[in-house]
Amino acid sequence: MKKEKVKDIEVSPSDSKKGAGLKNLTKSSVWDLQENDVFRMLESGAKDAEIRENLRHYVDIIRSAFMMEELKDDDKNIKQKYTKLGYKVGAVKTGEDTKVIWAVKKRPIMRVTDLTYENIRHITAAKLIEVLERNFGGGWDSLSQSIQDIIESGFDISTTTLPKDRLHKKGGMYEKKVADGYEVLEVAKGTWVEAIFAKLKPETFKPRMKFETRGSEDDELDDDADVEIEDTYNRPDEDDVELEEPNDDEITEDNYRTTFEIEADPDEDAESLSDYIADE
């Protein structure tokens, strides 16, 4: 039997600032990478002292989307073993005379339990339908609420259940959804069929707040400009402004007010409870 020869992956330095790729990597964006990208990032990151000191942190981020094994022995048989399992094997230089051999493989998304908030927006609607079809049985409601929430964070989902002969009725919901770009999964339920429609949600961005200066309402205030805030803390409220006493000649029955002097309760003059008891 002819032995399969395994070659190390050649890693070229990244065109971007060395290590910048790893420093900006998140558990969401890492799902956009492929195995060769991981090797390039590790190679460029090895030249950055800060990344070398925190390499374990960056490897943990990569491991959220990739299966990674550090091979202690540069043995061809071991490399062949991982290659047959679908791994990419490559040597990453960490110094002039040192290198680390990594076996890297992208984590597959095969079951609904593989879906996470980090990777849900990194698959297509067709891939989602494929995953649902592989795991389905009871329809959309058979999924746990947590899985439904994850899916709906990245996809518009709608369902309908109709008799088989009515589902594909011309001009019906099925036809309209497909024309609008939705992928559909049909789940048989006896003589009825549940249709589950899925379409990737568009990216949403938070609007940036704009400030206006008094001098020009159309000019946007520069982010670095100092904003002067008027101190109104010590300004008296309108209800607290002292009113002018009316002139005696201007007093009428409409603005005249009588004040009554209310005698204090004798009990309130007691300095303490013991004084009150003594009076008794």
C-alpha cells in the first residue's frame, strides 16, 4: 500500500500589521476563518511580544470554532493520522530555531445543538435548513426555546401548517415566501405538512447620536469638541420664585386670602414622653 505523504502547510506572513488579526479576533468573527487563516494568524502573532505572552487567550478564542491539537512529536505517522481525520497540519515558527506543530480543523455544524449565538450568523439559510432537516421530527415547536432563540437571533423564521394539496397552492404563502428569498423545510404531519421558512436577517447598526451647536444647526458637533453644559441645579423653580405683595388698593375678593392662626396642641410642647406623662 502506497503511503500518503503529508506536507507541512507553508505559512506566509500576513499583509496586515503583524498580530493585528489575532488582537481583533472574537468568538463570533473567528467563524469566518478557515484552517489556513488560523496558521497565518498564529505565524504573524508569534512575532508580537504582547501576543506571545497571551497566546493561550487567543488560542482559546480560536478553539471556540476550531478543534486544535498541539503535536508534541514531529512524526509523519502522527501527522497522517490527523490528516485522515480532516485536520490541516502545519508548523508555526515561534522563534528563529523553534516551531510548534498544530493540527487544526473547523468545528462542523451538524446538529441544532451545534448552533450558538456566535456562529448563527455565519451560516446560510440553506445550511440552517440542512441542519434542521437532519434533526427534525416534530416540527418547529419540537425545538427547545433556547435553540429557537439562537436561530431567531440570526434568521427570520415563520411557519404554516396546511394539508398537502393546499401547501403549494398558486399565489399562497409558500410561493410568496420562496419568491422573497426564503429557504423552506417541509415536515410531514400525517396528511398535513408544516412548512418552516428561514431567511438570514440583515445586519443592523445602531445609529450614531448627533449633537448640534447653537451657532449652526446644520453643523455636526465634532466628537472631540468640548460640550458646555449649562448648570441649572441652583436655578430656582418657577414655583419657588417669591411673589410681590399686592398693593392694598388692588386687593379684591378674588385675590384676597385669609390666614388662620392655629393654636399648637399642648402635647406638642412637651419636650419628651416623660414630660407628657408628668402632666397627666
